[in-house]
Amino acid sequence: MLAVIINPKSGKKHLKLQRQYLMRQLEEHNIAFTSKDTEYKGHATEIARDFVESGYDQIMVWGGDGTLSETVNGIMTAKIPEEKRKNIQLGLIPRGTGNDFGRFWRLTRNYKRSLDIFFAGKPQPLDVGCLTYFSNGNERHKYFINSIGYGVDPLTCVYADKLKPFIGSHHLNYLFGLIAALFKQKPVPVTLKVDGTECFRAGLFTMNVGNGPYSGGGIRQNPDADPRDGIFNAMFVEKPTLKQLFKALPNLFNGHLTDVPVIHTIKGREIEIETEQNVIVETDGILMNYEGNGRLSCIHNAINFII
């Protein structure tokens, strides 16, 4: 059974026309479905969890990276057998600002083409990342489908959101937000472990851990990341000089960012971040705060993606 989760705030200008096209295409393909719109932050998680626990095994997301991420969290936290969870099929019709996860699969905001891909596509096993952290003394879990960022990454999201009223929902938000964040971010002392081995003990200026290669509206922070290979690709940067920053900027989108000497690259199935400070984090562009330590785990073949 198919369930459709629609974020009416993503690309809302053409929502009515796109919704009519979607319904017409599903009827023409003789696909029975149920659809529901999100109404507030975190709602897609609740909707997806309810759908999955009610027996739906296909979920189509009409929205951006945030809506997709919330949906994945709903699937991963649903009270269902693990084997059933692994057979759930997820589809995406990108309608957000960054659309970074869809970019890896060459899914664009051309909703007609994305729908055609969904109808003709086959399910592929997909990895999901899990952040384990503590909040108010309780262990919690946050899942992510594309990437998780520390330092400059989440600060970029803060500034990009502030720029929306002036620029609109466009990837330029992230570019200008990034430039502002680069000059504002202060290093945070951390100890980093990869697959149980200490890797860095340094000041973290920025770090992005990628399940997929893109973030921030097309920036290729981890160009070799593949959400099917069972490992994370990560980049870690200590405090760079102004000269190093300007050297890195031209490589943001061309896949050569990790060639810049100041950027350290990491690969692993599990990454631990130890710090005594409160840190700001973004998971798939969604901001969150937690105190102290966190552990990132790659869950191999967690769900299926229709492509």
C-alpha cells in the first residue's frame, strides 16, 4: 500500500497544480493510496510512523530534505519487526530548497520526471545514519538519510534560514549562509574516534559526516560518499587561515574540496565525538542541540529507496 506525505510549504507556489497531477497519475497507474499533508515541524515523523504501523509498505515524500529526514525518522522509530522495516520502500519527489539527497540520484524539482522514475523504479537497499546522544540525562536517537554536520554546517543553516525572506527558497541561501558562518564559527575542542580508534584531538571548526555526497544546496563535502556502501565518508577541519578558506571556496561544488590540505578525510562505520561543550548540530538540515558526546552509526541496508 502506498502512502504519500506532502509538505505544502516546500515549493508551495505550484503545489495545487502538482497535487492535481500526482493524483491523476496515481489513478492512471491504478495505484491505491492515502495522502496527508504536514502541518508543523516534526509532523512528517508522526505521519510516517502511523502509516508504517498501519501496514503501509511504500511511502512517497513530496518535499525537501527535511521532510524526507523526518519521514525516515518515523520509519526507523515505528514499532514494527525489523524485517518488515527493511522491506519498506521510500520514494522522493524533491520540492525543497537544497534537495541534496535527491541530487545524488539525479532527482530534480522536475516533478513529472521524478514521478516517472518512481513508477518505473526498483527498490534499492539504502543505509541510514543514527546519532546516539544524551539529552537531560536520557539516551536518545536521531536518524539521518543524507548527512550530519557540526560547526560551520549547522551555523550555515541558521544564516540560510534568516536569508530566506530576502532571497527566497534558493540554494544561494546556503552559499551566502556558508560565507557568513565561516567568519563566525569558533573551534570546539573535541576528541574524535573512528571505529573505536582515536583519530583527532583538536579544535573542531567544521565537520560533515556524509551518507550521501552533497549538502548545503549542492556542496560536495564528501564527494565519494555513497548511501549504499555501509560506511560514512567524513571531512574534518580545524581552524583554517583566511588564505586556506579562500583556497577552499572555489572547490565547494566541483568535487575537489577534499583535495585542499587543511581538510582531513575520514571513512568508517562508526564515529564518536567527545566534547565537554554544548554543540549545535544539523541532521539533514534540521537543527538540534545536545550536550557532550555523540556516536554516529551507519545502519547498512536499513530501508529501500525506489530509483
